[in-house]
Amino acid sequence: MLNSKKLLLTGALFIGVSSYAQEDEDTGNSKKIGAVVISKKKKKYKNPAHEILAKLVAKKHINNPDNLKSYFSENQSRMEIAFSSLGDKFQNTKVYKDLKKVMESSKDSLGNDVALPVFISENISDFYYQKSPEKRAEIIKKSKVDGVGIEDNALFSQLMSSTFIKYNFYNNYIHILDKNFISPLNDNFTSNYDFELVDRDFQVNENGYYKINFKPKRASDLAFEGTLLISHSNYSLFRITAKIAPSANLNFVNNIVVDQELAEVGDTEIHMPVKSLVTLETAKLGKNGMAGVLKYYVSSKKIKINQDFDEKIFSKPITVLPNANEKDEQYWEKNRHEPITEREQKVYAMIDEVKNLPSVKSYIDVLEIILRGYYEVGKIDLGPILYTAGYNDVEGFRLRAGFRTNHKFSKKWVFSGYLSYGFKDHEFKYGGSVDYIISRDPWTQMGISALHDLDQVALQYGNFLQKKNSLFDAYSKNGSMLIRKPFWKNNYEIYFQRDFLSSITQRFTLRHSTFDPLFDSSYTTYTDEKGNVYNSFKTTEMISETQWKMGRKTLQSEKNRPITVDNNFTPTVTFRFTHAFKGILGSNFEYNKIYLNVQQKIPMGILGQGNYSLTAGIIPDRVPYPLLENHLGNNFIFYNTNSFNMMRFFEFTSNRFFSLQYTQHLEGLITNRLPIIKKLNWRNHFTFNYLIGDLEERFNTNGALNSLNGKPYIEVGYGFSNIFRFLRVDFVHRLTHLHNTSTVFESNPPKFSIKVSAQIRL
């Protein structure tokens, strides 16, 4: 008998052994007595779902609808928004009691659905797609919109069009709520998802499909979990249910579910989406917050592929036919892809009842004041509310009253104006404008304006980074104005603006301005070639600004301002040229200014999103200090994406420069992998600001101005955002120009600072 303790293994042990030897107990020698194969080496497990998905990915170029030469479909879209939960404090208000009565009276007819509907819409449209060059167009043939606080039906018809909700899971990423979710059908599907083949022959209408469940490898990634049905015949996607993983690092949203069904087109094996349902549930913010549900459904029929379309179809991304919003129940009964249900009919009736409640109307008025900043009184809006009162060290306590006319007054003319008074300087300030809308399609308008008010040299920079921020603008009129070098400004403008090809906007402005400083400007006094000395001056400028944004759409609206939507990930290019005329209206100088800015958001999948802004500028002609580029610094504790946050106000001045401002939002790439931090749902970001510029000697004859002298200014930062869902903390390091003193600055700048800001991202 063999003594197992004396076995000397001479082969590889996996489940058994392949050979052994016996040791002689007397001599200690071993002798081989045979070879017995017990088992073979275990093969690595191959997930059968991976093989199926690999074949699907290999045929993406054939099955992906976006790779077709072109396609057409008639779409019916329907959206419904409802409150699923109302805050505890809200329950004590009169508006809640009124709503509760409506909810209770409709409870049985709605199948015990306690949600309170506030919006419902339906569209029937023709959708066109062309691959090369890539173009999309949608013609809305009929629209039906009803909701609480809804006035502009034409605008909402376009916002609810199927153009804005097209999810193609063949793509590597699905863009939802300004975030990129990893598709389960992405090229590297095994790196991001776990898959399970649950049925090899799942039957639907006597056709066989592979049924595969999937879930993200890392629960906190922006990814989905759900089920796929993949065709036996050509490995194309037939149906998908994709739910945002509950643990995904996403704010204010409890759940998003996308249900999509595809069908073969004609005699081809290509599958196109024919039914899509998106359900979004918002999170309740505390016990006093509200929660809601949004459902968006699109049905597609009459699909045609690889046809040639008239180029005129693509002249406008979205077109609303003239009679689209007229009521016509016979049209709906005949053309709906699916008949309206009894529940949906009750929803329409419920919304009509809710929006006519006096308490609801009052509540909507308050919300509009908060969101718009104006209080509507018939044909006039009073405001902006943010500017009503303030305090600064020049004016003291400041009161202001303003107004503008709305579309009820006129759909062509817009009048606005304001009057303010400072109780320290005892000075009145005022401004007014008249705008005329020449055409809404394409959007064309012109206007004139006049202003007599205080302004600040620190804010006279070429701001391309974002549209005017009313909150920032209002805040800048408070606090210490003296540090930002205030001056009296008289400004008169005439402008003309027009959209071309929907993606190009051209604006011409003729501007006459005066500059009268309220600060000691002796060290920057300007002396021209003839020896004339200027502390104050006048300018008359012609400004041409051209902006191009691929994919931008200007929507048709009753509002007296253009409403635009666009593809978030295409670059925005702005070219601005300014020429000043000497002698016209007393202008003291002739000069030119040239600026070019490019900015873009770049989706980077698992790396998050990058935002950059490139700006180049040159002022070739000699001008006074306030007309040069005084790069925007930031002396405050608050982080400002528009500024160089470790630079002091007026620290550097240039007449030619180039800058790059970049932010990398990593979302939860790092924080989701840190054991403690991931529970807080914090997010990481990195920043990089670069500026290089120069100030020629002829602009700085007395040497009082500080130049970069061709040496780049660089600051880098890192930080956390989404702290308590809205706070952002930045740790910023200044890397260059660390020893910089002048007549203005007696000490060197700080090398490091911690800055905070408020930022809300989903």
C-alpha cells in the first residue's frame, strides 16, 4: 500500500496528479512505479455571451443605423411630466390642498395613480438623416401641448421633438443629461460590463434571439444594467432595456430607464428603432423637496433607407408647419401611431383643471420671478430683480428700477430701460434700449441703446468663455468698486444681427463711448504723438462679430429673443474685429482690435469631459491703458472660470496675447475607487490656465504697466466638486511670475490658494 505522505509529485497537480514515485523507507531512495493521469489541465472559462457580443460588434458597421447613407421616418413622440411626491412643507399650503382635491377626484379614473400630471405633449413629424455630409432635419406636422405655466406652444413643440432624444446603443457612449454613459455594446464591452447569457433561443413572434443580461463591473460608473435581445440571423440588436445603475454617481436623478425596440427595414437585415421609451425619475431633495417623473415615448413608421433627399429639406434643422399647433382631433385620431388611452385622456382633463386653479397661477407667478428674474405685469416685465438694491464703496446704497416690454405688448418691438440712484455719490444713472425684430426665421433684429452709468476697468476684457452671467454681473456692482478702477461711462450703440444657415450669427455694432475715471490715473496718463495728454477720452467704434457653432438650432418662438439649442460637443468659433474712427463724434483715437476664440466640450468616455477655451488677440495700434487687454485676475476667495485665479487685478497688461483655459472633469473616475470618498459622491477635476503675452514699449512709455514680456503665466489646479451636491473646492498653484512687484504691487503674489464656488452638475 502506498503511503500518501511519502508521495513525491513529479508532475503538475491540478485536480489530480500525473505521476508519482515511492520512497524506500530503509534506504531513503525513491523509485518510480508508474504514471497515472487523473485529470487534464482545466481550460479557462469562456463566457458564451462574449462570443455573441463580439460578433455583434464585428457587424456594427453594417447594422448601425448611423452608418446608412440616409434614412427617413415618420415619428410620433409623446412626453408626460408629473409630480410623484410633494414636499412636507408644501402640504400645508393652499395650493397643495387645491391640488389634493384634483388628485383625489381623478384617482380612480387614473387607476389609483397618485402622481400629479403637469405637462403632456404630442408631436407627429417627418425625420430626415443624411450621413455625408452629416445633416438632420425634422418637420413637425402636428403638435399638441398642454401644461401648467405653458404659454409658448410652438417653442415647446420643438423642444419635445424626437430630434433631441435619439439613443443609438451601437455607439460607444450614450449622451444623457450632458453626461456620457458607456454603452453595453461599446467596442471594449468586456472592460466595462459583466454579461450573462440567460437564454439561447428566446422567442418573439416565432423569431429566435439571444437573451443576455448585463451590469457594470464598477457600480459607481456611468453605465447601465439591463437586458439585450440579439438576433440569431445577423447578430443585430432587436431589443434593449437599459437602466442607469442605482449606485451611479448622478445628482438629482433616482432612475433612468431606456426601453428600445428595433425592427428590420424592408427586405434588408438592418434593424432601426421603431419604439423607444425613456423614463426619468428625479430624486426628492430632503423631506421638503419634490420628486417627479418624466416619460418620453417615440414611435417610428414608414421607414425608408439610402434614398436621395432634396438639399432644401436640410436648410433648417427643425421646421414647424404653419398650422401645426391648430386643434384638429380628427387628424390625431387618423394619424396617431397608437390610439390615445383612457388614462391619457384623463391626464389632459386633469392638467386643464390644475392650471386654472387661482392658487396654482399665483404659485407659477412666483416661480417665474425666481427663474426669469422679472415680474410680469400685463405687457411689461419689471426687473431684473437682482439689480433692485445693492451697496458699493463709490455709490453707497444703490436703488434701481427697471422694465422691459414682452411679447404681449408687441412681437416686433421691445422697449427696456432703468433708473438708479446712489445715496453716497448722489448721482442718477440710467439706460434704455429699443429693439426691432425684423424676422424670426431666420432670426434678424436691430436696435439702439443709450447708457449713463458707472463701469469698471477690471471688467473691460474680451469675455468669450460664456454668455453674460446675470448673477455675476449683479454681484460685480457691489462691494469694493475702487479696487476694480471705476469710471463714468456714456455709451450709445446701434446694432444689426442676423442668423445665417442656422449655425452662423453675424452682428455689427456702431458704438460711441466716453471714459472718465474715478481713480488716480496719473501713472497711466496717455500722451499721443502730438503731445496731447488724456486722462479721459472718447471712442467711436465699429465692431463686427461672427460666431459659428455647428449643429446650433434657433427655435421658432413667440418670445422676443432667440432661443437656441445645439450639439454640446461641437466647437464654437468667434471672430471679433473692432475699428475705431478718430474725429467722428469727437473720438480721440483710431485703432484696431482683433480677437479669435474657440471653445468646446470634449466627451472622453471613462475619462469624463474636457472643456477648453483658446483665445488670441492683438491690438496693433497705440491706445490708452483702459483700451488694452487687462487680463482678468481674481483677488477673491471665489473661483471664477473666466479669470486667472492666482493673478491679481491689473497685474498684467498686453497688446497681443494667447491664452488657454482648460478643465478636465473626471466625474467619479478616481473618487469612485476611494473607499471613503466614493460614499460621498464627490468628483474630481483638474484645471490648467496658460497665458502668454507682450506689451510693446510704445504702449508703456512711462513703464507703469506690467507686461508678461513673452514669459508664460501658468497656473494649475485640482479639486473636488459635488460636495453636498453643489459646492466646489479648488486648490490652485501659480507656477510662473512668482517674483512680481511694481508700482502697483509692493509684495510678491501668493503661490497657492484655496478657492470655493457653487456648481450644480447632474
